Amino acid sequence: MIGVRYHRVREQQQKGIALIMVLGLVIFLTVIALSFSDAQRVSTQVTSNSLAAANAQAAADGAVNRMVFELSRPRSADAQIAIAQWKIDGVVHQWNENGAEIAVSAKSETAKIDLNFASEPLLKRVFTSVGATEEEADGIVACIKDWTDADNLKRPNGAEADDYRAAGKKVLPTNDFFIAIEELQNVIGISPKLYNAVAPLLTVQSRSPGIDPQTASLTVLSLVPGIDVGQAQTWIEQRDQALRDGQPVPPLPFSSPYFAAGTNAVRVRADVVMASGARASREASLRLGGVPRGRPQYFLWQRGFSTDAPAGLTPAPAAIGVVNG
């Protein structure tokens, strides 16, 4: 009798242990399944985000190409049609396409200050405007000119190859023009903070000693010596409004030896916001014509910063072929 009872207790204990093992196995498998499900969910979300970003970037690239096409079209003899045609005037053209809000504009590269060709007083104003002292700006401009001139003779406060070696610099002056704004970071006296402040104001593509007031921003225009900033702001507001309305730009209320006409070097900026919220930008610098068969010659093709997108550019509802600009 005692043996039977013992066997029953033993059997119940074994069943209890088996139940605990089964429950443990179920919990373990549940945890694995949940982890796998979560990993799959994250992977799906990453793939979806990557696809949305790729679509947004493709739309931005397409907007740049559309702008180049529009600028390359022959100007119409009809005044009304000519007004509606896209121009190198900084006007932002916006439209909705396949759920994306797209904005694109084109400005002359002469809207910025050319690092290679600008006069020394104009270059100096660039650096003093972002916080450099007069002495620091003089030294930086001298170093820039030493970088681009063809000799190894050091200017007062400038720097040549030996100075760069002494400073432990790995990149030495090229004694030639800058081919990209990023090269400015190698010049003695240019800190990362200073570079980030002046880079948006500079170009190496205009090949012009002056700036074009017809497309320059107030920030750039205010760097011109002798310009009244308040008067410049009022005129720029009138200029931009006239361009948006397709009207003639009012005449300049001032003149300067630092002004120059626009060139065929163009900076195109495209920004896209998808319905999902994905964003992308593209900046391209090119010359229209002047090459075989009139094909544009590209000098720059880079992603822009979404924070520079035109005000009011927000995710668009799904729409196909609804053109606003």
C-alpha cells in the first residue's frame, strides 16, 4: 500500500516537472518568436524608410533635370509665354507629383562671391561679417591669395608651403585656383566654425570678380562696401515680388564697382518632401551651353540640407501631375 502511494506521488512529481518544462519551453519559444517578430518589424521599417528616402532623392534629382531642361528651352518670342518660362532668377517653382511636394529654383553662381576671382576688399568683408577681426581677415585673405598665386613668394601675413609644413599641415598650397569650396578648409587661419559660416557665401564657379545684384541674397549684397543695408533690403523685397509676379525688376537704387552681370554658371537647388515625411535635396552647379551639342557641363552634384528647404514645403497629399509652377 505504501509502495503504491509512493509511486503515485512520484508519478505526480514527474508530471509536475514535465509541465514546468513544457511551460518553460513555451515561454522560451514565445520570447524567440516575439524577438523575431520585432526584428522583422524593425527590418521592414528600415526598408520602408530607405525606399522612401530613395524615392525622395530620385524626385529631387528629377527636379534638377527638369530645371535644366526648362532653362535650355529657346526663349519664346511671345511676351506672355516668355514671362511664364523658367529663368535663372531664384524664383521657386513648386508642384505636387505622386504624393511628393517638389520645389526647385535656379540662381546665377554670380549671386555668390567667387573665392578665386573676388577682390581682396570683398573677400575681407566675407570673413569680418562672420566674426573675424580685421587683422585675422587680412591674414586669411593673404593666405588665400598665396594659395592661388603661381609663385612661392609669401605675402605679408600670408603663408606658403614652408609655413604649412611648420604648422603640421598635410595639404600644401596648390599655387592654382580652388576647384571646390571645401579646399578652403586647408588654408591656414580657417577653423571649422569659420568655414561653416562663410561656405554658403562663396563659389568657385562664377569666374567673376563681382556679384550679380539681380540674384544675390541680402546677406551677400550687404557685404559690398558702401551698400546701405536697409535700402538693399527694400529693393530685394521689390525685386523678388516682381519676379514672382512676372514683372520687370525695378532699377537698382545704387551702383558699385563690385557688381557684375550674371554668367552662364548656374546653381540649381531642388527640395522634396514625400507624403510619408521623407525629405531629400539636391544641389547642382553647371554651365549651360558652351560645350558640344549644347549639353550642360556639371561641376557640382551633391545632396543639400533639408533645413534649407523653401518655407512652407510640407508633405503633400497623393496627387499625380498637379503642376503649380
